[in-house]
Amino acid sequence: MVCLDTSFIVALMRRDRGAEEKLEEYVARDMRLSTTPITACELFKGAYRSRRREVEVEKVRRVLAYLDILDFSVEACERFGKLVNGEPLRGSPIGDLDTMIASLALTHNEAVATSNRKHFERVPGLLVESWRT
């Protein structure tokens, strides 16, 4: 089970070969692929900002149709509160959106596939995967 972060999905949509190879690896391992409502919001925000709005919005819809969207439960909300106020994030936050994504992945026992290792690796207990070195 792996939760695809915004950076991973954007890289796929831009035909980044490394992200495509990582996706092929997940598919070959028959892994469940998911994302969060936060990532979906970020993707639509970018698509609606684009000059090619209709094309980009349709791309986002097609990508999201293949992914499970993780439920934003009360448990995930509570985990968010704990993470924001706990060490090591309290003194140097990673941003509410990334913390929400991490909370959802932890609650659903999923790793996060992202290029933003710097932020996500600071979250205690979160398994982080990247296609970049």
C-alpha cells in the first residue's frame, strides 16, 4: 500500500521517466495505490490555474479515477493534531498540507511516495519512498 503524494502524481502527468518506473514497480508488485483528498485538491488547484484548463482538469480526473482516495477520518484529524504539536515538527513545521497527508498515510498504514523527502522523513513512523535519489 502506497499513498501517492502530489509531487509523484505531477511527475507522472509530466511523463517523468523515474516516476513512471516507480509506478511500474508498484503495479508489478500488485500494490494498492492511493492518494489523499489534500493531493486531489492540490492537483485540481493547479489544473484550474493552467492555460489549458480543460485538458489539465481531465488529466487530473483520469488519474484520480485509478486511485483510492483515503478517508479523512476523525482518527486522521487527531493524528494531525498530535503531529503538529509533537516533536520534531513543533519547532520546525513542514506545513499543514504535508502534515495532513502524512496523518492520512499513517492512519491508513501506508507509505508516502514523494519527491519531498526532506519534509516527510521528519514525520515519526512514516515510511517514505521516492523515485529520486
